[in-house]
Amino acid sequence: DSGVTQTPKHLITATGQRVTLRCSPRSGDLSVYWYQQSLDQGLQFLIQYYNGEERAKGNILERFSAQQFPDLHSELNLSSLELGDSALYFCASSVSTENTEAFFGQGTRLTVV
Amino acid sequence: EDQVTQSPEALRLQEGESSSLNCSYTVSGLRGLFWYRQDPGKGPEFLFTLYSAGEEKEKERLKATLTKKESFLHITAPKPEDSATYLCAVFTGANSKLTFGKGITLSVRP
């Protein structure tokens, strides 16, 4: 167990809908990262938050947004969902922004039908 | 743009048959190279961080090494429970992200 908790584990929704994925980082970790993993693309960095502030952005679509709350948990919001958004979404956390020993949660499997 | 290439894509070994997994990278200013293990349907599990050429780290049957252009994950006398996908990632610090390779799927037969 990495100590990073993601909910829900599975999510099935229809095209055009909006969903929210939740992540609780390891105790003491201030940095949260979101990644998308699909079969053809591998793990793709989406966005990073550090202590409540957005720190870095990767290949995140405008339909997607995220935030980190004062208690350090994070949410990834995906809207106007398309079939191609079906993937595993992982959250990772680390103590700092240096990505040293980033620990991953078990992921949320999103299926858009 | 940072690039990470892992080879081979898949590797099948007999139990006890040692081998190496390769991760080659092209980055500007490597600050760290990470190896992760991922089981099907699970999140990546951290294995090693290497920071500079010549560095080596070991954990049980695994040994990771780093040069200026590539990293190797050596697996000595593997067991079936070592079957997994092994991911390599680089960190340059430019935008705080890890750039991952596509992974090597290792299958160890008893």
C-alpha cells in the first residue's frame, strides 16, 4: 500500500458527462500529480499541485481541470467526456516538487460509453 | 523535448534466466531517473532513483545502473513473481514532471 488513496476505483459514464476523481496523498506529502495512462500512450503527465497551488501543467485538455484543497487532497474534473478519455487516471504524491520517490495510488479506471 | 525509449517491449524469461532491461533517454539536464514496477490494473510501484552516471542501486534480484545516455535494470535469477511491466522515467526539473517510457512487460515462466 503506497498510502495514496484514489476514489472511485471504477467509473462508467456516458459521453458528454462530467466526472470528478479524488485523490488523498500520503500523510506529509505536499505535492500531488495527476497522470493518464492509456494503452497506446503510456503514462502521460497532466498536472501538478504543490501545497494548494498549481505548479506544472502537462498534456492536460482544456476540458479537464484540477485543484488541491487546504487539507491537501486533490480532485481532477473531467467534463464533456469523449470515448477517447477512457483510461486509467493515476494520482501520485511526493514530499516536495522534486518528484523524488513519487508514490502512486491504485488509479481510477474511467470508461466512457 | 524529453524522450525515453525502453527496450525490448516485451521479454519472456525462464525462471532463473538473468537478463537486462534497457532505458535510453534524451533530455536536457537529467536530474533523476526512476524505475517503477507496475502490475496489471495497479499503480506504479517505486523501485529506484538514480541521479548521476555511474550510480548503481540494488534491491533483492534487481540492480539498476545509469550512464549518460541510458539505464539498465538487471534481473538476476528471476522468479515468476517478478513478472510485471517495468517503467522508466526521467526528471529534468524543468517543469516538475516525470516523462515515462512505454514500459517493458516481463514474463517469467516457472
